[in-house]
Amino acid sequence: MGETRRWVAGVAVILAFMSTGCMQLVRQWELDAIMEPVHGQLADHETRISANAAAIESFQNDIDELRGRLDQLQREFGGHVGDDDMHGGGLAVSLPVHFDFNSSDIRAVDQPILDAFAAAIAGSYPQARITVEGSSDQAGSGAYNMRLSTARAESVRDYLVQNGGLDADNVGAVGMGESRLVNEETGVQNPQSGIENRRATFIIEWAGPGSS
């Protein structure tokens, strides 16, 4: 009789241990089921972070390459390449692209400069957004000079698109009139005088990784 009681007690202990173990297994299974999508979300998040970091690095490399090519154009043709503080980012580029008195036609002497500029953009950062700014001297009325400077900017824009192969959606044109005079010369007496005022300059804005 005593042995029977001891056997029953032993079985009860074993059953209790097994019951506790099963409950722990069930809880672990439930926990794993809950955490599985969480782990998946964390993995996806880490993948997106890595992809974004790679895109940003590639974006910066493109900018650095373009800046290097524009600096080379500056050394070859003259002009100036600097940060565009006015528009909050990008580059302000001034190359010796000028116009004859009272004309918006692209001069033959300036075509190699525009060809090289377009090649630099297309080769390093084709998604860059370019704004061509046309300027005039102060001969004529303010309204006329605004129209003339706009026509000059549009001529350069059209050349960059049609001859340089840049995306028309990424190249804009704006006239600045006589608001950016380099000197007081007008070209009225001497057609070559004041040519520094009759020019086109460029603003390059970064589209950024993932921009449309």
C-alpha cells in the first residue's frame, strides 16, 4: 500500500512537470508567432536604410563628379563655379556665353562652351535641374531688355536640349533684364562694348535621390 502511494505521487510529479513544460512550449510558440512579423519588419527597415544610404552615397558621388567637370570647364574657358546660396542649394555657374548687341542668337564661338556644359551634365548628373538666366545691357527700355534677356535664355535652353541632348523637362529659362549689370557699357556706340552684360548664366539644382 505504501509503495502504491509513492508510485502515485511520483506519477503526479511527472505529470505536473510535463504540464508546466507544455505550457512553456505553448507560450514560446505564441511568442514566436507574435514576433515573426516584427522581425520581418525590422529586416525590411534595415534593408531600406541600407538602400537609402547607398542612394545618398551615389547621389553625392554624382554631384562631386559634376562639380569636378564644371571646375575643369572653368579652367578651360574661364568664368566661375560656386555654391548657389540664393536658391538654397546647387551651383551657380557663369561661363563666357555672350550675345551680340540687340541679339539673342547663339554665337558660333560659344557653341563649344555650351556643348561641353551639356556633356558635363549628361555625363555626370543628367537629372539635374538647370535654369538658364539671360541678361542684357541697359540700352533700350526695361521692358524691352526683359524680353530680350528672356529670348537669350530661351535660345540657350533650346540649344542645350536640341544640340546637347538634355531633357527638356529639366531645363528652364528666365530673363533677368538689366538687373545684373557687370558695367555701365551698352554697346550703342561700339557693338563689342558691354558684352559682359549680354550673357547667359546657369543655376544647377539637385533633384536628389528618389526625386521624380
